[in-house]
Amino acid sequence: MTGIMEIHKQLNDIAFEALFNYATIGIVTVDSKGNIILANPYAQFQFGYEKEELVGQKIEILIPSRFAHNHQSKRDQFVDKPRNRPMGLGLDLYAKRKDGTEFPVEISLSNYKIEDRIYIIAFIIDISARKEHERSLQEQQDEKARIAQELKTLNEQLEQKVEDRTMMLRETLHQLEKSRDELSTALEKEKELNDLKSRFVSMASHEFRTPLSTILSSVSLIDKYTLESEQEKRQKHIERIKSQVRILTNILEEFLSLGKLEEGTVYDRKSEFNIKEMLKELLAEVANMSKPGQKAYIHCNGPEKVYVDKNLLHNVLTNLVSNAIKYSGENSEINITAEHTDEALTILIEDNGIGISEEDMKHLTDRFFRGTNAINIQGTGLGLHIVKKYLEIMNGDIRFSSKLNQGTKVFLTFNK
């Protein structure tokens, strides 16, 4: 039995020696004081020492100097409470070769006792290749991250460029739309202007012909009445000439007013004046237009002092009162009522004339519009259009109430 045990021990010693000498990891054994007792061939190869150079040296000879000063205290702690474990969990460990170069390692610690003396075995694996591989992988990942970031940046820049180009395109389209609208408006205005010219020529040829013919006829007849006894006949024709000249003057005035309105050179210039006195002056001005037996009455309620543009109001009322006279028969009445309150000035012009149809009422203020029952009555169809434009400048309002052959009421309102 003793012989078998001896053989078994020899075999174990041979196996340990083989393991120790041919292991492909470094194995270093130290005593409790940190002195190196054994270092296998692979450890000698790892660190570049001969066996004689290592045995008897402190283990700190194999540790980089920046870590060596703390290593002794950690070694003492392990000796006090030895246990088998990996060394430096979660840390990057480095070992130092004889030439001073460093390399990354993984270290596992084990211990054993002989006659109450503790010995520590360090198993050392050079992980330079792994670290290099990890570094390479990290570089690849960093490169991928860099490329991804560059792609993201390029994509963002591309998206921004697309957005910028889209905005530019939208702006260009907007400008094209605007130009198209402006061109369309210009063409519409050109068409409207041509229509205006055409209608003006047509209207002028009609409206000017009658007064001019009348004037020419009266002038010819005046030359025949040379005797003193024929003075009354001469005076009659002179009055006819004056009347027709006034008609021509009114037509020209309407065109001049329309031109100023189209050019935007008419402004609202308010002033304080007596509305009743202005109405009296206005009736005196249009008296020569009145037909036989026609009478006009003025009614004023409230303060007579008003604050509006006197000239524009005069032009508006002259047109409306002239219409009341023109479209009313002989022996008819025209009433003008001005009501002035704290809220507004309201003026009503009321006649008993030919009236306006419901259909014609929709177009009263259109340019060149003539009512179907007023075709044979002198007029340009511009008067109420000009009145509306004046009222827009004055922030005033106009409203009509009428029935055929029952007269017309025109309401003007100027809010304060």
C-alpha cells in the first residue's frame, strides 16, 4: 500500500510539474510577504525575465509603478482574508515587463497553506489581443457612429435644403400667382377702360348730339329775329341755349368727377357749417331746372350745425335733388328733410316721380346704368355711381325706397 501511495504522489508531482511548466498562462507564486517563489516558463516569457531574476523579488516588480504603491496594502488585506477570486473585478489591469512596457492582463488569485504558511498563486493571462480586438471593434463602432452622425447631418442638411427649395418654390409660385392676378387685374382694368371709352363715345355721341343740335338750331333762329318786336322770341332761344350749355357742362363735370375718383385724388375734408343754409343755397342753384309748378321744401330737425365734408355733401345732394326734379312731373313736390342727432346726420330726399322698378334697384349705382323707364330722359348713367363713390369717401351710406309711378325716397346716413 505504501508503494502505491508513493507512486500516486510521484504521478501527481509529475502532473503538477507538467501543468506548471507547459501551461499557456503565466503562473506566479508568492509568499505572505509578497516575495516571488515560483514563476512558470510562460510567466517568464510574458514578463521577459529569467527564473533567477524573478525568484526572491517582490511581486510589485511586475506591476506598473503607478499602481505598485497601493498594491502592498491590498496584498496584505488578501493575506488576512484569503479567498479564491478574480483580481480587479470591473477594472482594467496592467502588468509591466522587464523592459518597462505594459500590457493588459486578467488575473485570478488562489491560495494554499503549508505548515500554516500561506502562499498565493496568481494566474496571469495576457489579453493584449483581446484588447486590440475590442479597440478595433470600438473604433469600428465609433466610425459607424461617426458615419451615422454624418449621414444624419447630411440628411438634416438635405431636408433643410429640400425645405428651403420648397419654400423658394412656393414663394415663386406665390409670386407667379400674384403676377398672374395682377396681370388679370390689369387686363380687367384695361378691358373696363376700353369698355368705359366705348360707352363714353356711345353716350357722348347721344347725349351731346341733342344739346348741340338744340344750340345750333336756336343760334340759327336768333339770327332771323332782328326786329325789336321779336325780342321775346330771341330771349326764348337764348334761354334754350343756356339750358343746353348747362346740360353739357353737367355731363363734363360728371366725367371730371369720375376721373378724380378713379385717380384717388378726392379726400374727405370735414368742416362745420349750417345744413339748412346750405340746402337753401342748393335749391337756388337748381331752381332753373325746375319744371312748371314744381316746389321744393326743406325740413330740419335737431341742431343745424353739422360736421361733414361740405363740398362732397353739396355734390351728392345736387345730384340727388336734380334727379328728383328731372324724374318728377309738373306741379309736383320735392321734400328734403335733414335730421341731426347725437348719433348721426340723416338726410331724406323724397319725390313723387316715375319711381324705380325692383329689378332696376339692384343696379342703380352701377356705372352708366339707366333705368328702363328713364331711357328717353337726358342723363349719362354716372350720377348715382359718383354719389356712391363720394359717400364711400365720407363713410356715409345710401339707401333707396321706390315703386314705379309712386315716387322715390333716398336716405343718406352719416354716423358720428
